[in-house]
Amino acid sequence: MSLAKLILTEPYKAPTHILIHKSPFVIGRSAECDLVIDRTSISKRHNQIVFDGDQFLIQDLQSKNGTLVNGEPIKKTDLSDRDLISIGGVDLLFRTVEEKILNADLEKHLSQIQSAMKFTQSINSNLVLDPILDEIMNALMQLSQAERGFLLMEDKDGTLQMSRSVNITSADLRSEKFRLSMTAVERAIENKEAVAISNALDDSYFGDQTSVQELALKTLVCVPIITAHHHVIGILYADSNRKEQEFAQLDVQLLESLAANAAIAIENAGLNQEILKLIGEVADVLKQVEEKTPLDQSLQLSVEKSLNSLSSLKRRRFPKDKGPLIIEDIG
């Protein structure tokens, strides 16, 4: 069987590439279909793609709203590369695929996944915030392969501020030219989900084409960093104006995984800071008790033992080679 795929495009989401792996390949709303699109405008078994040994064909399965190919209603017709299939308001681009290109894509995806795993380990190996943010930004740029990017983090007042960036300044974010990108950021924060735009110059979801052309923006991805309590504490953003750049579904999924791990690491860093502060406060109280209050021998030994235990706990949990510490050594 020859190789082909469908590219599903939806508003503010990365394109989804679906390999046509069998014949017939059924598309519809039912969970039994090969490609499930859960929309009421799509029939349970809407249409099917068949490979007859030489050619791919598409056949409507007496769907309620019909099937369009390149804007024309069809019952059954041959498919050619780049034909646009429209069903129930959803567009699917039909593409033939060469096996060597498919294998290259699979190798690229495997490499991306392996890189994402390494970044996760590196982020989780740090105990203090600054190195964690450095690792997050490095991971964002390498996984996205974008030209520009930034990391927003929530400050003490609850305002998102630029924490790390590549080829973008804080002044850029406030400029009129960057307004559409900030609209994507606002949407990601409001809906608490990733926003991805491909081919912005041709994208009908952008209303202000003038600003898009001024920015020469082709693609962007924006992923919120969300805590376990569903609070957005940060934003990962990357964009590109390279023609060959496209953020596919896997790219977004890897960045979503990065954001999820970043949220855990950032919260853990905050907890570590609080624990370290508490250790220092308890140690300080014990020292004051030891210095200002006459103690019998057993109580003196108990205080000394507690101080030694706190010092040992601090050294184990916050080894000095992991980053700067906040308080002076205990004891």
C-alpha cells in the first residue's frame, strides 16, 4: 500500500498529521472510526478513504452534511496530493508521503522525545529557581527550534514578567507590532491551554493581517505553565518567520510536557526555599535558647543534637554544588 496522510487543522492548534495506515480508512464521529472527529456536524461514519492498489479514493458514506473535495461536493472521487477534504466544517489536507521522508520524520520525532527526556531530568536535578529557569528556556528553544522565544514568570504581585528570553526584549512585548503574539499569550492564559498558529500570513484566525505582515510572522506556539491547583504561573512562547518552520502536534505536546515538568520543578524550588528558611529559623531559635537560658546537661545535649540534625538535613537536601544557598551554614 502506498503511503499517505491527512493533516487536520483547527483554530489555535498545531496541525495534526494522521497516517492513512489501512484501507478502507473510515472517518467519522464514532469511536470505531479510524479517525475520530467528535463534532455533531460530522456523521458517525462520514466517509472513507480507500486504496485500490494504484490510487487513493474518497467515498462519502451517505453522511448528513456531505463531503467536499476542493470545495466541490462528491460521492466518490480520486484523491491527488494537496486535495482539501472538508467535512462538517473541518478541513483535512490529503498528502502523499514518501517512505524515506516518513522514516526521517520518525527519526526526528524519536530524537525530540529523547531530548525532552534529558531536559526533564536536568530540570528536576536542580533545587533552586535560577538554574531551573535557565534549563527551561534552553529546553524551549531547542525543542521548538524557533528563532525567538521567552519565558514569563509570575512575580510576587501575581504579574507575569519576562524572566528569560532569546532575541526578544521586554520592550518588544509592549510594542504594537507584537500585539498579535500577545493576543495568543492572553488566550493561552485565559483558556489554560496551548495556542499554536501555523502560516499566520494565510491564517484566517488572525484578523489583523497588516500586523502579521509587519511582523513577518509565520508560526508561533504559546504554552501555559500550570500548577496542580490550576493556576497559571508562567508562559512558554516561541515563534519563527522561517517558511519551513511548522509547529506540529508532537512539538506542542513536548512543550506541554516541558511546561508540566517546569511547574513541578518551580513549585518544588519554592518549597525547598521555604524548608531551608524554616531550618534556619528553627536553628536560630535553638541557638538563642542555648545562649540565653541555663540548661541542664541532658537538655544541653538535646539542643546540640537537634542543631546537628538540622545541619545534616540541610547538607543532604541542599548540597552546595547544586546552586547558591539562602542562609549561612548552621552550626
